[in-house]
Amino acid sequence: MSNQTEEIKKKSSHLYEINDEKLNDQVNIKTSFDWTKYETHLNNEIQKERKKFEEIYTKTLPDVQELEIYQGIVTHISDKTIIVDIGFKAEGAIPTSEFRENFNIQIGSKIEVMVVKIDYKGQCILSYQKAKMLRNWQRINEAYVKSEVILGYVAARTKGGLIIEIFDIECFLPGSHINVKPVRDYDTYVGKTMEVKVVKINQKTKNVVVSHKVLIERDIEEQRKEMISKLDKGQVLEGKIKNILPYGAFVDLGGVDALLHITDMSWPHITHPTEIVQLEQELKFVVLGVDKDKNRVQLGLKQLQPHPWNSLDKNLKIGSKIKGKVSVLADYGAFIEIIPGVEALLHISEMSWSTDLSSTQDFVQIGDELEAIILTIDRQERKMSLSIKQLTLDPWINIQEKYPIGSKHTGIVKRFTNFGVFLELEQGISGIVYTNDFSWIKKIKHPSEFCSINDKLEVIVLALDTQTRRLNLGHKQLKENPWKKYEKIYYVGSIHHGIISNLFDKGASVKFTEDQEIEAFIPLRFLEKKDGTLLKKGEKNQFKVIEFNKETKKIVISHTSIYRDKDQKKVQRVKNRKFEKSTLGDIAGLAKLKEQIEKEKNK
């Protein structure tokens, strides 16, 4: 490009000559200067030739854009300024202060610069530092996108981490990303170089976050994969207990973490891993499984010992009676430990002939020692099931003879429900008493209002279903329904003596003097006495029945109605007397009038 420029200058030298002083003066001429007026003395042929060469010269110059980076050549160096040629029609100047960090700049050196601005004179304002900063920012973004490992210099310690310089850009290394293990002394890293990886960039604030821990984790993961690839099921390895959790423990196999589940620690049942292992304890383990895709290893400890089933009595068979201790409770039953490491299932349905067991805890607790009979035993699968109820005969065989409908019995309250209680009549036989079968008179919302657990309760058999094994019992049916009698005593309009037993927002309850068991309800508006005050709790008075319902067991009474009825009767009697007087007076007047008429006729 410079050769073409020189050629153009040689070809145009015959047009006109300008000395050096005039050339320096022309630098200050504005770009809007009109050459056509200045060269009016030139003929048209010379002007055409000049324009032709100007167009050729302009095409040889690059199209320079502001804020773009270009490569230039240092053409002049002074104490304050460095001149750089980027191939534009005018060279650009950069302050020497921008090159303090680079003392190797010489004439002819190639450097990258940024075109900060092109002024109205056509001159370029350049910057070496801005080009360097932009290029470094591009490099750090590229490292982030490509997930490259870069070397940084730990410049200083800051709150929560370290400041690392990468490509002359200050980056933040959080303390949690220095190492896989917690770091307490950050100062030991200051002044050293460290390999890091860019993990986060905020383009708005120009903040960069790096991590050294991810590189360590990557190396550990690679080592882990290599070690796992060499593991096989059945291998016996030494390891150290690294961490203990409720469901098991993690074991360090020397760079590989493996899981030792609680169920693989001991043949006998345990409730927590600390019953078998402790932190930092070194033991031998057997590899139970290896998942090379997920890099997971499962270990076993109990598998290094002979299985307890191998030492189980060979004479045990279906129907044999055995003793054991409750080791585990579940919703569906309990596990009974026969010998250490051998457990058998006692299903909830095999605990009792009774059908009212809602949970295993109703029958057994952990640690209980009991006797049972073997229902099934499979030595190959190492499974056994037991039964307690089959130690005795089924009590429901002759249930109709023992508990015929209408027979009376005494039972023990075992369990509450929202609709009644379960009553144990004998072992294996239970019945239910519904809430509405407790009392003829009281309205009971929950069984606890009537009885307590382990209370003895007299009942009568109301219904029996041998197929579903259910007994329907009643307590109130032991007595005659009193509401048949009450219907004749507390009829509507009858008046009784009573006492206010309780007050409510809407009224009060009243117990009758003649029968304390029954209560009636009196609405608030009927509590008013003759003097205008209301009846109080504990106050005795007369009450009139205004409603009686045998089906809903409801009696509604009123005190106000008594004196109001009396007042109405008095008013009616007074009205009747006035009517009688007026009627007699009218009859006497008519008689006199009749006599006068008769006298007039006789005249």
C-alpha cells in the first residue's frame, strides 16, 4: 500500500511543487477547503488528471472505524508521544504514558491500537491501553466459553476470597473455590501463581469469578473413574469411615467414596450405623456393586461374616413353636428376631383373632418377647412367617352359642374411634359400641365423654355377623327407652318445676325436679320473668312444655309463657264481664220500649 502511495506522489509531482514549510501549513487546512477555487488558474485537463489520481489514492486507504482494533507500526518515538501508522491517510499519536508496562517498543514495532476517535481534521486518536484491555476482555471471555484452564497471579487478599490477575484483569476467587477442603489462611496464597477456571462473568459490571476447586474436583473425578474402572463385585478392600448418616456411612477407599448402607452393616437388625462403625475407623469391606456409568460403589460389611441362617436349627419346620423378640415394627406387622441375624415376619392379621387391630402397636412393642408358630419357612430365600393367634383355637367357631343376640356381657374399652369404641369381650373377640348406643338421654359427640380406655362397660349384643366377624353391641339398650314414658309426662302444655343447669348464648338447659336425668332446652326469649329480668343459673321456677320430639330426644320449654298465659286469661275474663253487662242493659231498655208501644196502641 505504501509503494502505491509513493508512485502516486511521483506521478503528481509535475502538477505543482510545494516546499516543506508550505506542506506544514497545509496540515491545518480544514477538510471543507474548496480546492477548485484555489486552483482556478489550472486548466481543465490538468484538473481532470489530478482528480483521477486522487481517486486512485483514496481507494488504496483502508476504511477505518472508531472503537475498532487495528495493527499499526511505530514510526516515531519521543519523550511524550509515540506515532503509529495504521495505514490510514494520517498517522495517529499515542501518549508515551500508555507504554509504561512495555519498555520494548521500538521504531518498526508492530502493536495493536484502538481508534478512539477520528477528528474533524481526519486525524486518528489512538489508544494502546484500550486496545489491550478490550483484547484481554475478549481473551477472558473466550476462556470462559471454551472452559479453558488459565494461569493467574494472586495479587491480594480480599473479603471472602482472593484477587487474581488474569490478562491484566482483576478477578475474584471466592474462599470456597480455593480448595475442596475449607481454607482458613488466605495469606499463604498471596504472591503465587495458580491455575483457575472462569466460572462466571457479569458483562454489565465487568466482574469475573474464577475457581481453582473445580480443577481439583476434575482431577479427583478422573482418578475416581480410573479407580472405579478397576473395581469388581466381590473384591475385598480396606477403607476408612468418612461420614456417618442415619441411612448408612460413606467410606473412603483412597480417593473413591463408597456407600455402606445400614442394612449391609450387620446381620442382626440395628437402628443406627454408630452401633457398628465409628468415624475414622479403618475396616475391610466387600464390593457389592459397581455402577461405572454413575461412578457409584456399594460396599458390604456383614457379607464378610457367615449368614446366620446357616446356623439356624435344622429341625425347625412349619408348625414348630419358637420364641423370639420383637425387633422392628411396621404398618403391616412386626419382625421377630429368632436368633441374631434371623428375623421372621409376624403379619398384623396373624397377631389376634380379633379384627379391630388398627396398628401393630396395639398388640406388640419393640423388645417384647413372645411365642409364635411357624406358618412358612424357606431356607433358600431365607424367609419365615409366624402366627400368634393360631396358638389358640379360633374363638369365633362357637360364637353364636357364646354371644347370642340379646345376651348381656361385660367388656373392656380398648380403643376409641370417631363413631364409637371397640370393646374386648375376651381374647380374640371384640365388638363395637356406636356413639348413639351409649345413652337414651345424653347426646354424646365423642366416646371419651362417656368412658375411658380400660373401663369396664356392660353391654348387650345387638347384632352378630359371623362372615365379617363383627359384633354390634349396645349399652343404652340395657334399660328401657325412657322417652316412651316421657311422652306421657312432658306433653305440650304441661307445666313442671325445674332448675337452670347451664346458660348458653341462645338459651339455657333445665333439669326437671321430678327427673334429674333428662334435660330440656329453653330459648333465650323465654327466660324472661314477669319483672323483666332473666332467669339465672341455679334458679328454680316453673316451666311450660312448648315442644316435645321423641325421635330427636328434644324438649323445648318456656317460663315466660306461664305468666303471659295467665295475663291473657285475666284480660279475657274482664272482656267477658263487660260484654255481659252491656247485654243485660240492652234487654231492659228494649222491654221498656215495648211497654210504651203497647200503651200507645191501647189508646
